[in-house]
Amino acid sequence: MRNEKNATISTTYTLTTKPIENLNTWDQRELIWETARPYIYMRTTNDNRIIIGGLDEETSNPLERDSKMKHKMELLREEINKRFPSIKTEPDFEVAAFLWWIS
């Protein structure tokens, strides 16, 4: 990792569901972007999956990031359930990644 004075490193999390039979309750399957902190975004895919991500936090420690994975995935599923309680989801892919940028 490069050592830059103005570099910021944070972690973001995403969950992708298995394909869902019926997404009719998601009006026009529009992108949802909530700007609260920590933010979340949700979108659908052509094969009827939901991708939800966000809950970013400032950490550059891989052990700290990985220790939070299970809890972050539970929070992301709760966010789907709050907005779409009739859609039953099952996770297929769970990812945590570092974001790095210079300000």
C-alpha cells in the first residue's frame, strides 16, 4: 500500500443475494441510494438478484475488517428486509473491500 500524506483508507461491504423469483414489489427496480451515514445502496441485476452495499467505515486493518463481516452482512440483510419485507432473500456472495483515495 502506498504511503501518501493525504490518503484515506476505508472499508466497504456488499452482499449479493441468490436469484429471487419475484421482485414485483420493487417499483421499477430503481436504484436506491440512502445518503445517511453510514450510507447504503441497493440495486437489482438482470438475473433477479439484489446487490446491497455500503456501511463503510474508516479502517485499514484487514483483521478488524474481517472480524466485522458477519455483523455487517446481517445489517445489510436487515436493510433489505426493512424496505421489502415480502421479499425473501438468501445471500450468495459477501464481500469486504478497502477503498483508497487521495484527497
